[in-house]
Amino acid sequence: MSTSTLSAVTVKIEPAIKQRVQRLAKARHRTPHWVMHEAIVQFVEREEKREAFRQDAIKAWDEYQLTGLHVSMAEADAWMAELEAGQDVEPPECHG
């Protein structure tokens, strides 16, 4: 990553957190900047995945409310038990 693609930002953190970052950076033979950058990158990636999952859940709920199609817990459990047993089976069909 070249420095021309980076932009500086200011983040205010508690002195105790700053000290912890500095200790961790020293232990990892990295700069505090690297530790904070890595933390932000990992946080953003995790939260983007969490948000995508949330949006998928909202979409599934909206679709269920529109169509009423579903699979019961018993049907899902039975299907998953077959998968766990090593059987290559199709998921149960949705019904109203």
C-alpha cells in the first residue's frame, strides 16, 4: 500500500488505550499506526459482513411476510441431521 493512497484521520482515545496500543505495537515489532490501522480494517470487514447478514435476514423476513413460505424447525433439523450423517440430500421444500 503506497502512502499516496492513505489519508490521515484523527481519533481521540483514552490514554490507557493509547498505552495498550503502544505496548502491543512494541511486542509485535510494529508501529502503533500499524496496530490501529489493522484494528480498523478488521473491524470494518467484520461489521460489513454482519450488516450483509442483517440485510439478508431482513430480506428473508420480508419475503416470508409476503409469501408465507417457510420450512419448519423439525424439517430443518431432519435435513441437517441427514447432512451430518454424510448424506447428500436436497433441502426441504418451502410450504405455506
